[in-house]
Amino acid sequence: MDPSDPSGPGSGRADDALIADFHSVLRRILESLPSDDAGQRLSDALREHLGVEPHLLAVVSATVLPHRLVDADIALSEVAGVDPDGTVIGIAGDARHHMSLGDLVQRFHGQVMSVGQVDYDRMPTGPGKDDQRQVVTSGIHLFHFDGHAVAVRQQGMNRQFGRESGTIEVVARDRDVSDAVMARVQELMDERSVIRGQVVTFGSDPYGPGMAGVTFIERPTVDAAAVVLPDGVLDRVAHHVIGMGEHRERLVAHGQHLKRGVLLYGPPGTGKTHTVRYLLSATPGTTAVLLSGGSLRFIHDAAKVARAHQPAIVVLEDCDLVAEDRSFAPMGASPLLFEVLDALDGLDSDSDVAFVLTTNRVEDLEVALSQRPGRVDLAAEIPLPDAEGRRELLRLYGGHLFGPEAISAAAARAEGTTASFAKELVRRAVLAAAVADEPPADDHLGHALDELLSDAQALTRSLLGVGPDGVDGSAGSDGDHPGMPSGRRPRSSRPVAVFGPSSDGGMTRPGPPP
């Protein structure tokens, strides 16, 4: 045979014909294969419901983040529940984990996929052990919406198959109907959200780069009397965080912004987190998102939740970990710093959202974060307790156990210590009494204080926020603020002068109120 013949073996034309024949044979083989369970073919079920070949229709899809999967399930159940004849079908075979609705309705794939069982998973809806809901993680809702047949694929996240989020996919004969269904589902996700009015935090996925989901936290119960701060500090913070929200309508009517930021700063263990717990306790029904450590990278997700579920509070604990001054950062500004700044700036001015930031190292904060009006407009120092503060703390934690003289003597000896130190002191005293099989008495308080002030407990004191010289009146005298050793290079600290206009029209400055 002449090798120059264009139709001969090895020619491109012959190869194309061979490939075309192979595809034709393979397609016929696949289409003739029985389904996995010899049940109804998925394409037949969709065609029967929609009244048209499903692979001819456009698919409208939306991503569902891990913390919104329950909201999506609630919304879809309500939309589909309007049709008394609506149903949910599953998809048989492991291939369902890898295929979108668009893939499933294509004739090449759909002809060999069959209807199977619906996949479910139980997900939390609140902080209680019984606060759970059974959520569809793989299924197709078949129902009528305003008289139009609709199919909605609901899929949850599945890291085993590389899915870091869920999806909702809608198909109908009319694209406008698909858009309307999707819009209604997203509207109901906000209106019926299980996050609204709850205290939540986001967790990182230990096995991947994404979010593990939402964790619900029991709302704290803390009375104002249990927060020991210098006179006026708690009132000032509560007025800014809570009071503004109570007068939202009047502020908006007069063109004033509702979005606000509060910075609580001071040495470790002085009560910043306790103050935050009081704010959460005093705002029942307010959505709160708590971020700390690795979860700070979900700041944009927290801002979206806050925007959609106002009134809201977003707490960023130890924000100095991501907002370090650019001039000291070895590689320049951290990308996470810009995430925080963007989130603080990104909300509309009329958003009833309060950002509450805490830090042990205010001098290390990025200037743009601490001094830019509109980001942080109130700074409140949470200092080491003075003598009266230490007495009040010991009365709070152990006033029902020890006499006033013993409490006053312990407060005087514990100069330069923190609120955490006072709480641990009372616990040690009660433990000493329990070990001796005796009721708590003044002697136990004194012995516990001797132990905590001993040289052997220097590291323990440090962990409670007390510096190495912060007891017995040395470097920790009232008014001074020792803290844990930083381990960083020595640097000159910048005074925190002005953080912006305060809620009373004046200028808020650090330190106790005048």
C-alpha cells in the first residue's frame, strides 16, 4: 500500500474515523448498561417531573459555606414544602459525590445514573446537646414553585471528595423561575438562620485549608457587679457597645453612623475577656461572632454574618497577633492584617454592628487600626486592679468564705497582681481546705497566698498575668502595669494618645475616666 495515500493507515483521517467509531461503540455500551440497583433512571425521573429533557436546561447554582448548610436546608424545606406533592430523591453510586447537577442531567452520564437513597447528616443548631437538625447532604428536591416544575440539587461539603463547601443547584424549564427559586432560598436563609441571635465561633478544618463550620456557644451570664474595673470604665464601654444600638433609629434619623469599634487594652489577666462576657450577657438576642487565634482569618465571614444578622457584635481577641505594627513586622504587613482592616471598613455606616477588639500590647498595634476613626472610635484601658479593686475581687470570689480582715490583708500583700490571680488565689485556698478536710478559713487564704507568692510559683504568677517583679510592691506598685515577658526585641513604646471621637462628643483617651 502506498504510504503517501492520505486515507491509508497512520493517516490523520483514519485516526479520526477510528476514534469516532470507538466513541460511538463506547456510548452505546454505557447507555445499555443497567443501573446500579436496577431502579428508576435519574434522567427519567427528572424528565418526568420537568416535562422536558433535563440536559437541555440551564442550571443556576450557588455555593453554600459550611456555617450556612443548616440555613440552606431550612430554607429549601420551606420553599419545597409549599407543594404538598413535593418529594426528595437521592442519587445512587459513588459518582454522585463528583458530579454537579449539570453533569447528572447530561445524557451521556444521566442515562446510567439511577435514583437512590437521600444522604443526611446531623448538624448543630444551637449550644445545647439536643440542638441538632437532620440536613440533606445529597438529594434532589422535586416540587412546583408558583405552578412551575422545579428540581433543586442540595449537596453538603465532603472533604473526602475535595468539597470544602456545599452547593444549591436549580433547574426549571424557565430560567427566570430558577432565578426566582434561588433568590427566595437565599432570602429565607437569612430570615430563618439558626445563627441569628446566637453566640458562635468559627473553627478551622484541621485536615484542610477551609472552615470546619460553626460552633455554638452558650451565652454567658455575667452581672455588672461581677466586673471589677475602675469607676466609669464599664459604663463607658457598655454605653458605646450597647447604648448606641438601643438608640439606632434616632441616630440614623440624624445621619449618624451605627458601626462602631471598641478597643479593650491592658496587661494579661486584668478582665478584658470578662468584660466581653458581660457585654454578651447584656445583649440577649444579639448575634455575636467570637474570633481568636487561627479563627481570626475568618474575619470576612464574620463580617458577612454580622451584616446579615444585625444587631451584631464581632469580637476579635488578642488582635495584636494579626495587627502588629508594619514597621516591626519582619516581612512587612501581614495579609491577615489587611483582612481585618477591610472587614472593619467594609460594613455600611448604618450597620448595627459593634467590633470589640482586645489586646495585651496596645503599643504594638498597627497605627491604622488603632488611630483611624471609623475603625476604632473608643479605647478603654483595663488596668491592673488597685488596692480597692483587689479587695473587691477577693470579696467577689471568696467573700462568703473568708473574713473581711483576711481579705484586706491578702489584697494588700497581692499588690501588682491581676484579677486572674485573685480568682486562682481563692481556688487554691478552697483546695487547701479540702485537702485538710476542713471548711475554708482565713488561714487557708493566707497559706495559699504564701504559696503563690513564693519563688517556686514565679512561672504560675507569670501565667496569671503577673510580671516577675509584680508583687510585694516592687515594680508592680499601684498605677504601674507589669505584664508577661514578651520575648521580643526591646523597643520604645508609643503612647496611645487619641483614638477618635467618643460617644459623648469629647475625645476618648486611655486611662480611667476623669
